[in-house]
Amino acid sequence: MIRKAVKDDIADIAAIYEKIVNCSDCLTGWLSGVYPTADTALSALKNGELFVYVDNLTGSVRGSCILNKKQSSAYTLGSWRYPAADDEVMVLHTITADPEYAGKGIGDALMDFYEEYAKKSGCSALRFNANINNTPARKLYEKHGCIEAGTIRKDLNGLPEAVYVLYEKKLK
């Protein structure tokens, strides 16, 4: 089940962030204490932009994502194929799945939710980025019909400069 996050979820979300930062197979480029942090989740919660994947059997948070219409200024460098006004673009930030539950469909469920949420919000396009080295995430995005819209070399969210692949998907 995916629902809007509540304040009691923040500790679980932050714990997942740390598991990902410390996971040798997780190639996000994230750094402990820099991005993402509990404050990242708390800020998104306050803005009503934080969602969690909850295990139906245990009620435990197993993943999260932030959804809003805030494109990074670096997105102006993208080679977007699908023109859309800023208020017609839903942006995915900080999608997570607890590494202990990898391969259990959490990422797929969050991606499906993202697309449906965007459609219900009147959006015509999805846009987001991924660290170029994060092949598991990139495979997930491509599996869900997202296409590359170029690369950017930037420092994002306080992280050191890296190469990011921009993704988009046109909604019907």
C-alpha cells in the first residue's frame, strides 16, 4: 500500500536512507548526513509531497518517494522530447526501497503510483534524474517506459558534482 507519509514515518524513512547510503550495491551517489537526511523527508512531509510504501502484512515502511512539480534548475539543460509547462510536469525525487527487500516490487509499485498520481494531478509528463552509475534504478525507470533526455554534470542537493541521466515519460 502507498499512502501519504505521516510524522511517525520519518524515522523509518531516514533509516532506509542510511541503509541505501551504506549499501555497496546501491549506486545512488548519496552521502550520509548530506543527502538525503531526515530533514529531507521532514521538509517533504511539511509540503505534503512525501509518500511511503507500507508492507500490508507488517505495516512497516519499506520505501518512499517525494513527488512535486519542482524541477531542478539543471533541468533547463535537458533535451526534453515532450514539451510541457512547469505545472504539467510531475517530478520524482528520492525514490527509495529498503535494500533488505530488494526485488520485492517496491520500486515498481512506487513508479506505478508516481504515474497515476501525476495523471490525477493534471500532468502531461514525468521528469526526474538518476546518477549515471545507478544501473538498478535506471533499469527500473526504463522498464516503466521512461526515456533518456540527456545527461547533466552538476552538484545537486549538496552532493559533489556527478553525472546524472535525465528521464521523462509522456502521459496519455
